[in-house]
Amino acid sequence: MSTIRSVSLLSHKSISRSRRVEVNVHELTEVSREIEIQATSEELKPHFERAYHEYRPKIDIKGFRKGKAPLDMVKKLYGELIENEYLDRIASELYRQVVKDKELKPIGEPTLVDVDYKRGQSFRFKIQYDIRPIIELKKYKGLSVETIVHKTTDEEVEQELLRLRRMSATMEKVERATDPEHIVTASLQELDETGFPIIGKKTDNARFYLADPELEQPFKDALGEAEQGGEYRIQFEHQHGDHSHPVTIKATVSRVEKIISPELDDDFVKKVSKDKITTVEEFRKSLREDLEQYWREKNRRQMINAIVSEIIRLHEFQVPESLIRTVIDGLREEIRNQQPNKELPHDFDIEKFYQENRAYAIFHSKWALLREEIIKAENLTVDESALIALAEREAPKIGIDKERLITYYKSSDQVKDRLLGDTLMSLLMTSTSVKEIDDRTLPNTLSKG
């Protein structure tokens, strides 16, 4: 059952000070409220007078120059229309004044849900708004979590070396593929059960790199020794939901090219490193360090995610809908900005998008609220020395004078918030007991995830 709290509010300068505004605040949920405000016609009078004067220059009445008709005539002919047009603005002004005078603390955008205007008598309206949940901090330090980690292997270093060599490879046209280091170009024609071509099921100039780990085995088997001008049948089962059906494709090879990768020697190393590294062994060592740094950072992010997830699990509270909408709106805006002309596709299902991302938005909203509470409880701040240290690290990387960067950082709330977040995570990580699970001990579907 909702609770109702009634208060009286002295009117502000746009309302007659001899009158009062009746305000009722209804508790809808732990994090949402509905405020009901009722104003008399006398209290509305100055608002409407302002509205008449604003609309008057726009009104064209026969017998008068545009905007010059007497105000009484404007009221008589258009008064009711003007008043109704102005109600949303009045509601907004009264709501803001109530929020200020009663020291309410709404978050997000308020929603006008009900309007009842009786001309010459009263104006009653309801606005719903969200508030921050009351969060009682429980355990957030001294946690125990499990996280999957990955350790760089010699094989990964060699694979990275091979990838770099392939990036510098040249192509040589040949008659026939003799090993996986070939690219086969072919036209593909799907056939029916009798072996006849299916109209509309042809693809020209499809290219297949035979060593591609993503290339399906039937294609590797059929094209592994492909010759220019040759025809090959490729057969496989095509999965459709809970059933599958056989597919037969005729591949007509138009071109076979051999990939010729450069030798892994000191000259190659100098070229790809732009003379920063001069020997193969130094380069191999540098690659390993880069890979280890990549996995250290990824392992760190997984540890952070595990800690955040555990803290959220230990704190049950309701998240305001306005925060959830803000997160999802941000995701939608990111997608929109990635589209041509920055417009969402015409068939973009907004409702489906909101439902699919709701759990994600709740998670991130909960953490945002908990993060603020923990920072407050720990009395964490960002002092000038942290900004200076950041500027000293970043200035050489981005080529900006350190002093200019310090000045910018001091004025940037975003930078300060990032540093505050880093300080918080360092505190949490230091106090957390972490059990690391080597991803090589897990099934392939879970490792490196």
C-alpha cells in the first residue's frame, strides 16, 4: 500500500503570496514517487497573463495589424486555447519550485502522468519521478572470488610471428594448391537433389584461404588440392534451428594463388619494427612481453568484473527505472552513431532492444550506485598529486605539454572520476582473495572467454 504525505508550500514569486499550493507526495515504490500539485485559479492568473502577452504578437485578428489586437479580445477568442497550451509549462515551473522548497531529490527525467484543468477554478496535475535507493552497505572488502586467467605460451608467440609474416606476404599465381598456404578463388553454385543448379543460389569470386582456422572442413577437404579450372563438389549438413538438411555446392576454380611469406630473419624484424629491434630473438622476446601485457590487462579486467559481480550479489536493492533507461539509451545512441547518416535502421525494434539490454543496464546501474556509496564510505578523493602523476605519464604519449595537460585534468570531472574509480578498484583488489583458474584446465568453450 502506498503512503501519502501532504504538505503546504508557500507560493513563490510567480504565484500570489496570499495563497498556498497544496502538495501531496505518494510513495509508489522504494525508488519512485508521485507528486500531486493543485493550484487555484488565482494562483494561475500571473502565469496565464504572461502567456497571453507571449502569444499576442503571433495572433492575427481581422481588423487589427498582426499582434496588435487588444489583450481582452485575445483572451476572449483564444484564452482557453492559450491556457491549455501553457499548462505543461506551468506544471514544470510549479514542480521545480516544490522540489527546491521541499528539498526533494529526484533523479532522471520526471514524467507528467495526469492533468486536470477546470478553467476558472483549479489546476491539478501529477508528476512521477525517481529517487535514489537507500543503500545499506554490507561486505565489499575481504571478498573471495574466482577468476579465469591465461598465461602466454610459446605456441602463441610463434602464431603471432606467423601472422606478421603473412601480413607481409606476396602472392604468386600457380596451377594447383599443394599445401594450406594457398588462396583459392571460385564461383559457387548450389545444386538441388538431382544435381541441377538452383536459380539465385550462385556466388562469384568467393575466396578461400585454405589455412584459415575458421574455414569449414568440407571446403578444406574439397579444395585442398584444387587446380585452376577444376570443378569440385562440396557437401555438408546445414543446420536450421532444431533440424538440418544436406547442401551440395559445385565450386568452379578460377584462380589459385600461393602465399609466399618472407623468411623470419633479422632483415624482416628490422622492417616490421622500423629498426627498433634488430634480431629475431629480441623480436620474439618483445612479442612475448606484448602478449603477456595483453593477458595481464585482460586478467585484471576479469578480476574486476568478478569483484563487482560479487559486491552486487551481496547488495539487494531496487534500481530506479530512469537509470535503467539512461544506460539503454546510451547503448542505443552508440549504435545510432555507428550507422550510415547516424540513423537507426527503419526496422530497428526499440522495445526488443530495451528488453534484451535490460539486465545489462540493471547491473551497471547497481554498480554505479554502489560505487558512489563505497567511495563516500571510504572517503576517497583525488588530490592534485594524482593529476600531476597522470599528466607526467600521458604527456609523452600524446605529445602535449605536461603543464597544459595538468590544467586540463584539473578542470575535467571525467578525468577525476576515472582516477577515483582506479583508486577504488585498487582498494577492492588489494583486500580481495582471488583464486586463479588457469584457462588451459577448462573445456575449450570456456577457456580464453
